Amino acid sequence: MTPPMILQPPHTADACVIWLHGLGADRYDFLPVAEALQERLPSTRFVLPQAPTRPVTINGGWSMPSWYDILAMTPARAIDEQQMEESAQQVLDLIQAELDSGIEARRIVLAGFSQGGAVVLHTAFLRCTETLGGVLALSTYAPTFNDEMSLADTKRQLPVLCLHGRFDDVVAPDMGRAAFDRLHARSVPVQWRDYPMAHEVIPEEIRDIADWLSQLLAS
């Protein structure tokens, strides 16, 4: 397993953002974003893990960095659930490493783009027993959420920021909105913001993330 890239802050770390890349990308993908955000958050460590390289069914079986195999586009992205669980465990191990280093759970934020966002939503709400600080869900969806899922009281207090492109032709905005709606219906403090973009990240979005993180980690 490739070790994560760790961007240490200029000041003593008292918070951490664990940020997962999307399908076919790598741990370097969000390094420029992490560096920009760290200018506003000089005591926040950024951890950028790497997905394993494996065949992806919907991409003709070609091998690429992937948090889990996508078996079919319908119904609503059939996925390899075992690989999803393995990736969630990888995130849980990173969370434990931060706890062991002295970072409080409430000051650990999970972030993910596209497929990485699906993993952090699954990990934060369906796997993690710690009371985390928040979740950033960028251009993503929640293939493991359903209408019957129930959340513990601690999960209903977890702040979430969902960000999506109005012109996203990879993960349709409706898929992201469905994840938002399921959290909102369970009284999770979740926000939705969309942007005039496709399946990407734009400066306006990064500014909004910086503002959200700064407020979240201010206390």
C-alpha cells in the first residue's frame, strides 16, 4: 500500500483534514488545494491517501487508482461493496493515526472528491464510531446510503458541506443531491452549494471550503 502524502502545517498541528482523490487520480491531485487551504489554516495537517490500482469494470477493465470497482452505471452505480469496506478501513486507520498523534476526533475532517467522497460519506456515517469534526463531499454521491438507514445521535450532529457542479456529466447533480437529501431528512447539519462547473474544482469553491473549514476549526 502506498503511504499517504502528509502536508505538515507551519504551526503545531491541532487539526487534520484527510482528503481522498477521485477515480483515476492520485494522492498528488489535491496537493495544490491543500497547500492553498493551509495558508488559511496554518495549524491544520492535510493527509492525502492513495487508492490502490485495480481493474475498473465500467472502464473496460483497465487498471487505475480506484477506491472500489464500479460494476455498472445503473442502478445508481453498482459497486464492489467489499472494496468499499476496505477503503473505509484505510480511512479509519488514518483517523486512528491522527488520534494517536494527539489530534482530537472533533478536529478531524474527512474530505473526498467524486469516488473519494463516496468513501468518506460511507466511513463517516456508517463505519466510524468517533465523533468527527465534519465532512466535505465534493462532486460526489453516496452509493451505500438508502431510505432505511438510521443514524446515531452523534451522527446527526456531524456538519457536512456538499459541493457540486451544475454541469457535472460524470456524477450527475441529482446523485449528489440525493445524498444531501438523505442526510437532511435525518436532521444532519448539511449544506448544499452548487457552482457553474463540470466535474472539477474551481477557485470560488475552494474559497467557500476555506471559509467553512476556518469556521469549523476556529474553536
